[in-house]
Amino acid sequence: MKNKLKPIILTVLGFASLNLQAQLIDSSAFEPKNSGLFPKKMQATMNTITVSGYYRFLGCYTQMKDQYPEFGDVKNRVFLGDDSNIPQLMLTIGGRPSKTTSFSTDLYLWTPMSGSETDYVKGLNLGVNLTGTHSTKYGTFSVKTGGIHWYTISPFTFASNTGYNRFSVFERNPWDPAMKTVYDRYHKFYSDGALTQDTRWGQQAFQGFILDGVRLPKQFSFAYMYGKSQFNGGALPTPNALMAGKIKKEFRNNFVSVNAISSKTYTDSLARLALGYNLVTSEFKLIWKEMQLLGEVGTGNYFSPTATGKWGEALDLKLQFSKEWTHFPLEVRYFQISPNVINNNGVFWNSSIQEYNDNFTGEPTPGSQTSLIPFASSLVSIGQMTNNRRGVILNMDMAFKKHKLTIGYSAASELVALSDKITYGHPANNLALSRFWRWGFPAGVGPYGNVNKIYRGIYETVQITDSITAKGFNSLEISYKTEFKLFGKDMLVFYLGGMHSVQSKFSPLPKYSKAAYLQSYNNQLEFYYLLFPKVIVSNYLGYDRILANDQTLLDVVTNKAKNQEGFSYAIGLDLQLAKNTGLYIKHRWMNYQDRSFSLDHYNGTETTVELKIYF
């Protein structure tokens, strides 16, 4: 019997083996490379996965001889990590399932060393982003959704300020990209007038849905976005969203666009009390011979349960002349932004309206922001606009041989008298001073409760005791850069100076006297010496002087106004350890005193060590 069954069993096993091989072959028939059982090859789509990122170590040691009383007797502090919520390890993962579709995500790891039992943070930074593009004979269309995308519509509607490249480069930014050599960062600022920035420079964060189309017929393009910006965030159960878009027409080297943005947030659980803003503008660039006109004009309003929603104007016009006409590039700029125009996602600050905040007693939703504190009457650098202000700005660039000079002057005034406060900064020790308060962004700190911490900086508030008027603002900024050889080595020297005044009314010329509520003077001098091909010695010298007059709040003891003087000297080493790897060591001496307010002073040193590796 066994002998009779043996051929049958072998036949069944043979068919089963053939059927199994056929199934295996059929399952891989969609990919010719995988025909056959061995060797198994990876499909081509898997090769499109990329992983990049950086590791960043930052250590800070502060040794204070004299400090604010609120910090007590602890004068030596060691801090590892960035208190501005910048992760230590960032992984950017991207993939392309097809030529027209891509996805990406950022994973981060962070050890804040706060003393808790679970002393680490990990998660998504920008979320999981999906981008798809499709090209036709009528144009190229793309969709962006999920996670957080960095995007821009126009300066007034959805963008961030990029300024006039008059700033110090001694302190590194966490987002500084990798350069071929450590010298390239400083030399590019000398040659091009700007630092290389990442793709987020000048853009705003957005979460939601973005649809845009380019290369449309007749040189048209468009963009539409719906979702949330950083000021619509959180998990509020009520509707809380932003919508924006534009239509753009290009012709030769010129263009004109129509842009709009609208934001609405409900402040009550029944969705009856709304606050938000609307803004409609037109941006344009018109070139005629050696002159070009750029700008944006529009109208907007703000509404809340306590605001009527009146509309106001927003104008920013730039007339630029080439050096063929004026012997050096020259820009004449006029701006005017109504106090009724509010947009937290534009290039201008809100200095007019204390945003509505209801009286609910529950805990605020994490990440949500139902109110914003205005910057009062802010003393700002040239190019940074605020609402409730009009002004004229002159900018000129001059270059001769290896010397480069830029000069900016502005005269502005408020449209309506609203605030009895002025805010200003301390350029010489700005970043180091912000590190006094770790974690969060506290307001009303300092020995007199008039210092507010913002991202990588601080601003101080002074109160005016005079009657409230539409104040005038004047600023003069000078930037000088040169390059030469010292003992056969490359040397770069940068100087940045600023003189600002705030007075009771508009003045075409600054009031550098007691007629001004506030005078601010600052000087910053930087040296970068290429000691070896991969080693740079850097030096920084900063000094600022701030004086107020008797129409501001006086000290109760001395009966005198603010009389502040700050000094800072720093030396550093930039070392290129390997390709895309740098070590940056900086040591700073700082000294500050207000001669009128006895508690307002500090004196000490700060040492930072940063290791940055890109991969």
C-alpha cells in the first residue's frame, strides 16, 4: 500500500512546489528586478528615502560678581542646552514615492536638564508634511498639507521682516546653515551684505492646506492657504483659523499681485464672541530705466467683542535708484500703517491695540494665544515697521575698493496718541541679558519690574509722566565693513553704530538733548582674523548709552531719570574640526549700570561652547 501511495504523494508535492514558485514569481511580477527568488533586490522607491540633520551641543557658564537682587546669592551657573527650545538633535527625514510627490518630517531629541525624573523631550518638530506637484501644459500645481510649512504671501499679509543687514554677526544663530569653511560665514556677510539663512528666512510657520499654481498662461500664478498660524494654534474647541491667498501677474521683470488674509478666533465656548482681522493689499514692482518702484498698499481692520472693526490704510512704498543715476545705490521709502490695521503674521508689530481677553477663569489651552501684549511706543531698528506710525526712510550703499559703507536714516511719528510707555533694547548685552532668565519668556522682571524677555533678547519699558502725545521717532544707523591682510592673514573688521531718539512730536531731525523722552546710542565693533585655514579668532566690543528726560518716571530715591551705560567685550575661537563640523568658543565680559536707579546693575562673565555637526 505504501508503494502505491508514494507516487501520488510525490506528484502532489511536486505540484505544490510548482504552485508555490508560481505564486512567488507572480507576487514580484510588478518589479522586473525581483523576478526569481534569489537574490532579492530592494525596490527602487526605497532609494528615495533621505535622512539628514544636525547635532548641536551648547554649554554656558556664567560667573557674576554683581547681579540683580532677584537671583539671590547664586552667582555661578552652569547650563547645558539651549533655553530657547532649540533641540540638540534634529533628524530630517524625506522621501519621494514618485517624481511629483514627496513627504518629510523632523524628529527631535532634547535634554533640558530641568531636574525632573523624565528629563528628556522627544517628538515631531514640524510634523509630517506632504507635498505633491503636477505639471501640465497649463501650469504647475502643488499641494502642501499636514505638519508645519514655512511660507510667504506678501510682506503685509504673511511674512517676517528681513531688515537691511545692519546687525552684529558675532553671536551665532541656532539656525545658521553649514558653510564650506568657518571663514565663509563672515566673508559672505562682507561681500554680499547678508548672512546665508535657511529656507525659513523671511517666512512664517503655517499648518493646514496650501494650494499654489505657477507658470500659468499669461504669466499668472496664485496661492491659497487655509489653516492655522502660530497665533491660531492650540486645541480650542471653537473655530479658530486663518485664510490667505494671492493672485499674481508678471510681465517682463515687473509684477503686480492682489493679496488677502483673514483670521477669526472665538473667545467663548458658544462661539458668539469673535476677534480677528482682515487685510487686503496689492504688491507690485515696476522698473523704469535705472529706477524701480516697489511696494504694497492695502486696507485692513481688527474686530473683537470690544472693538468696532473700523478699516484703516497700510502703505509701504520704496523708490530705488541705481548707482548709474546717483553714483551709489539709494532708496527712498515711505510707510504709513493705521492703528486699525492688525496682523500678527505680517512684517509690522502691533503697537496700538491691547487684544481682547475675556474674563474666563479656566486654565489657558497650551499653545493658544487669545491676546497679545502690544509693544507700546517701540524704539525699533530702521526697516522694522509698527502700526499706528508713518515715516520716511533713506538708505544708501557706498563702496570704494575694499571699504563698504551703508547709512540709514528715518524720521517717523505716531498717527494717534495711544501709549504712555516707550520700549527699547540693550544692544551691547542683549543675548547675554536674556539668558539671565532661563525657560519661558517672563514679563515684568528685573529689579524694577520693567524688563520683558522675548526670543533671544529683551526689551525694557519706561513710562512717560507727561501728557500723552503722538510721539516722534528718529534713527541714524551706520554700518562699515572692510577686509585687509594682517601679517599675511585675512582680516575682517565690521562696525555698527546706531543713534535713536523719541520725543513728544514729529521732528525731521533727531533731538539728541533733554528735549527727547529717550536717547539711545550704541556702538559695536567686530574683528575676525583667519589665524589658520580652519581657525578664526574673533573679537567683539560693544557699548550702549541710554538717557531719559524728566518727563519720564523718576527714581524715588535719587529723583532722577534713567541714566544707563552698558559695556561688553568678548573674544572667541571658531574651529573647523572636520567637514560640516565646527566648534565655537566665546567668552564675554559684561558690565552695566543705571546711575539713577541704584538696583539696576550687573557685572560678570559668560562663556559658551557650541559644537555643531551637520550630516
